[in-house]
Amino acid sequence: MDLVEAVRAIVRTIVGDLVYDRTYASTVQAQNDDDTLDLLPDDARVRGQGLQRVPIRHGLPGVRVRVPAGARVLLGFEARSPQRPYAALWDPGAIEEISFDGGQAPVARQGDSVAVYWPVQMTFGPGSTIGGQPVAGTVIITTQSAGTIQTGAPRVKA
Amino acid sequence: MDFRASLEALVRAALRDLAYTRLYPGRVERDNGDGSVDLMPEAAEFSGTLGLQHVKVRFGVAGASARIEPGTRCLFGFEDGSPRRPYVAEWGYAQRSATVSLDGGVAAVARKGDLVDVHLSGAPAGTPVSGYAVGAIQPPGAVPPIPLVPGAPNALIKATLIAPVPVRAVILGGAPKVKA
């Protein structure tokens, strides 16, 4: 073994396979019920038959996402261990759903509808008139009214 | 020490910084409230250490910030491979692990099903309303009712309404794919 090969062997002994030090562009083949992903990496060095049940590491705590097949993401390896793959950092693209803190209700937005529920009856205040004639008594609004959300966070959109 | 052992020692010394080019698992011990956390690594390379303090938090969503609960799992790395510049990069999901804010906002995000208070003034002022009445006015006595036709002067309403209880509404719509 010549010197170059000797050094190469030593380096490989010390640092192991640098393959697991990098991240790899990958395609989502499916997302499982436990949110893990089945991935197919582009790079043949880590592709094999694909990786199954890869956990997602999110860029924001408390977040869950559901993504369609075909979504693009980076595959990495925690502490450079081939037994500990993870998915992180997404290419821009459509999602099926994003939720915060396990929430199930859609986020309301400026322009969304609101249903207004009136009290059973309301009272005419002092000085009320109909046709110029004083009126007193109660008003009953029997139909549900509608409204629209008028304001929202200027730089947070959904 | 033979030649190979010497060479190995040299190479190890030259490559020791590679350890700081990777991401490692960890667990948050405390959020310091200044954009940093104290965390305990969960990788063998850091066993026996007392943890890392004041580790800067980075988010994968621009404009985001968060208060992180102790016990939240994360991946941390080192900027530019420097051991003096650790940062948190990624997060494992757990419910109630964080309070997230976008663009520095402090108001809770409204959701489909959340309640809305419609502001009507109470007594004695009441809330002004105007319009036209429909139907008829029954004067006292055996007198025929006076019909009220929208647009006619005798049907014009100028009144205030006093609601005995707050008027409530509920949000009907919401983003179909963004939940909270």
C-alpha cells in the first residue's frame, strides 16, 4: 500500500463515511399516518430502495404538515448515523395541510364570513320614533344576520 | 509511536473540526426569552457535558418566533463549524411544545368556530339604528291599522336599540389548509 492509500485508509478510519454528513434532495413517495415520510433520494449513494418512515424535523416547533406525494425535501442524518435519517427544509410547493399545536379548526382570515346571533329581544331606547311618532317596546330580530371579518394581521396571510 | 500511528494522530488533529459541521439531537431545558435556549445534547459525542447554554434559535419559517417549552426535542448545529456558535435548527413535533408568533404578532389567531362579540351599546344610550318598518301600526281604540310601506314617511325608523345581553357571532369561514 503506497503512502496515498495509507493516508486515505487512515482518514476513512477516522472520519468514517462522509456520506452521512450531508443532506440530499429527495422526493416524498408517501406520508404515513404518524407523519413520517417514505422518501426516494436523488443521490444513488443513499437511495437504495428508498427510506421508509423518516421523521420530519420542522423549522418551527409545534407544527405539523401533511404533504402530497411528489413534494421535495432534504434528507439528513442525525449525528451522521445512517440509522437516524430525518427530513427537513422543503422546496416551495403546495401542502395538504399545516397545523399549529394540534389544532383542528381552520384559521379565520380577513374577508371570511361571520354568523351574528341576536338576543331574543331588544328594547327601543328613549327618543325612538317611527314615522316621526314616538315608539316604545321591544324589537325581535328573528333572522340570523351575517357579517364579514374586517381586519387581520397585515403581514400574516393564509 | 510508529509511522502509521503518528500519521493517524496528525489526521485526527486536522479533522477534529468536522464534528462541528453536523446536526445533533438535543432537548430544550429552558427558553431564556431572548431568542436563545439552554439545551442538553442527546448525542454520544457530547456525553458527560453539562449541556449548552444560550444557544441561538433559528426557524425554518421567516418572520417566526416562539417560546419553547422544556423537554422539546430539537436538532442543533454550529455556525461555520465553530464550537462557539451553536444554534438550534430543527424541531420535533409535540403538542403544547411552543407558542408560535409570526411577524412579532401578539394577538391570538382566530379560527373557524371562535366567537365574536358584536358591539351594541347598552342603556341608556343604546345603539342607533335607522331604516323602514314593514307591517302596520295599530293605534289605540277601534281604529283600522295603519299600513307601513318601506319608503313612506310614516314607516321611517329613527331609534336606538338596547340589547340586554352582548350580541354574539361565530366565525363561519377559515383557511381550509391552515389549522390552529
